[in-house]
Amino acid sequence: MPHHKHKERSTFSGSVGFVLAAAGSAIGLGNLWRFPYLAAKDGGGLFLVVYLILVITFGYTLLMSEVGIGRKTKQSSLTAYGVLGGRKWNWLGYISAIVPFFILPYYAVIGGWVTKYATVFITGHGLDAADDAFFGGFITSGAQPIIFNLLFLGATVFIIYQGVNKGIENMSKILMPILLVMILGISIFAVLLPGSEETAGRSGLDGFWVFLIPDVTGLTFKGLCYVVMDAMGQLFYSISVAMGIMVTYASYFKDEENLVKSVNRIEFFDTLVAFLAGVMIIPVVFVFMGKEGMSSAGPGLMFVAIPKAFAAMGKMGTIIGIIFFLMVIMAALTSCMSILEAVVSGLMDKFGWSRKKATLIEGTIAAVLGIIVCLGYNVFYFEYTLPNGAVGQILDIFDYLTNNVLMPILAIGTCLLIGWAVKPKTVIDEATKNGERFGRKTLYIIMVKFVTPILLAFLLLSAFGLI
């Protein structure tokens, strides 16, 4: 424990505030951009089934562990692991602080890209965005990506500067309901898209079935393992685990509130939105670009394929495009807030800094790193082959380091700490201290001690190109 006593720790006003903030953190670019792309790549319904099984086992275990650690220690992740397990577990705290520190700059860069697209649609130039060269032209141009990155990061810093209740909770309570309504609206619109001669008779409903029905043609065991690995990597993003965020948010969660119920709600909201993101994006891309268009490269799906589909809708496409990109901004903003908060809260707990000081210092560092990431597409452009075989620029290297290396290591460490050092009983007692029922107790114990660390070890080996 830090030697200086803190003034009273901020808390969320209740479980609704906590759930909306945590769901807001979880529902971000990972759900709206990575999930549909992976589902399209991994046989639609097959990915969905694997993902859902992992959510209620693997994802639940990590989420429950982190929320338990956060509320029990009342510390941000930087200091929580050491408080719970003793000094020899401090290294987990350091990793959990490094992860959001590295994610923040490039997440804000992508947030800037989304902001640019929203601006393009709002100013009535949506058709330009459908041009194949538009995205590449924008990210390789000098000043523009930097300006949009700083705008997006500035908004994030402003909210976190306001604090837990005034900033995070109030923004989440406003943005999350709007976000859900927009996602539902576009999903319904996407499924109801009619087939026409231009689209070779493909309708939104056809695309919906592609997303829902598992396609196992030519599936091998190795192929299935890849789907499992993809779904597992996606889960980190989807439920915001292994980034210090859930530990930090849970440290603001009141003791008398029902932790088990809140975790179930975060899990439900998040899975619903990931599912709806698929319903919203896959039918649209399927109708206008066929099955081939669906499996086109990752970032391209949101920034190349979707604008093309909107352009094909005529006038309506501009309106839907505005709503779509505004919605993505909200999702990206609530997630970016949580990433910044995880770092800021750690600096406050560790060094006793004020929120203002911590936010401004971290915001400045993220701005500098973000500019370097933007310049990775022009001035500092190079291609580097990563251990897992992917070729990337600066942004991809940041992403690889956090998502493929540090997050699995942090998650394995968390399982070892809870499963073996302080025992699962620590989290179970924390979750049931007001007499709540812990429904998946046996499953949780088996998962946290054995299954989850083994699955994570495979994920880590595949990141290093060893399997």
C-alpha cells in the first residue's frame, strides 16, 4: 500500500453507473470493427458459436477475476495486484499499466480516423469516402490524421479530467443508450435491405443468415483452432480484460452493490453489441459486395467496404452513414476514456498525483506517441514482419505488443494469482459478501486454475509463431 493515505476514493453512484461505464469501455472499436471482420473471415456462424461459448467460460472467468480484484483492493490495477498478492506480484501491476499506456495512442489515432469519416459524411461528401483510394490517401497525408487524432484525444482527456462521476459516469449514461438505439436501428435496416438486380439478388436477410449459420465446409482441426484463437483474442478487446481497465473501474464500485449481477450484465450487454455489430455490418457488406467483399482485410471493412455500401444506397446512405460513424465515435470515445482512466488512476494511486496532473501528463505523452503513429504511414513508413508472420507498420507493432504479447501474459498472471496464490475463494468471497449467489462457481474454479491459463498459453505461443 502507498504510505500516504488518500482522500476518499471516488465511486460510481450505483450499479447502473458501473455497468454502463464498464459496458461503454467494453463496447468499442473491438466490437464494431474487429468482431464483424473476424466473423466474416472465420465462417460466420462458426465464429459466433465459438465466441459465445468462450464468453460464458473464458471471458467470464477473466472479467469476474478482475472485477473481484478491483473492488476488494479499492486500487487501480497498477497497485492492486501487489496489494492482493504481496510484493512479488507487483510485476502484474506494471504490465497492466503498460498495456493501456501503449493502447491509448493508437486507439486515439483510429478514433481520429472515425471522426474524419463522420465529418466527411456530415459535410455531404460521403461518396468520396467510397473511393478505393480515399482511406489510403487520408492516412498517408501529413497533417490531417494528426489533427483528427488530437481532436479525439482532446475530447477524451477533457472527460477524464472531470473525474469519475462528472466525467466517466455522466458521459456513459448519455452515450450508451444513444449508442444502443443507433446500433439497433442500423441492424434492423441492414437485415431489411432488399435484393435487387445490381446486388445480384442478394438481400440483407441472406447476409444475416451467412452471419448466423455456421459454415464448416472444408473445416480442419487446425482451422478450428485458428477460429478459437481469433475468438479468444477478440474477447480481450470485447470485454476490456487484461488492460487494467476492469480492475480500475471495479475499484470505484460500492461494496454493497451486487457484483455477480453486474458482471453478468456487462457480459450480456457486450455480447449483444458484438452480435448486433455483426448484424449491422455483415448483411450490408454482403448485399453490396458479396461473400468475397466480406473477407477483405480487417481495417478495410469499416473504412473501405462500409462507405461503399452506403454510397450504393443513394441519399439514404448519407443519412445512415452519418448515424453510423457518429455511433462509432461514441463507442470509441467511451472505450478511449476507460483506457486513459486506467493509466491516470494508476498514477494517482502510485504517486499520489492529483487527477488533473495525471490526466494532463498522460494526455501529452499519448499525443506525442499518437503523432508518431500517424507518421508511421508517411514520414516513418517501414514494413516489419512480426513473429506471427503479419507485416506491419508502427500502429500494427503497438497492437501486436499489447494484444498478442502483453495481454495474454497479464491474463495468465491473473489466473495464477487468483487460481493458485490467493485461491479462487478470494474472488468468490468478494462477489458473495452481501449473500449473493455465485452461479458458475465450479466452472469458475476449474476455468481460473486450469483451462483459461492453458488456452492463454496457446494464444501466446501462436503470437510468437511457435504454433
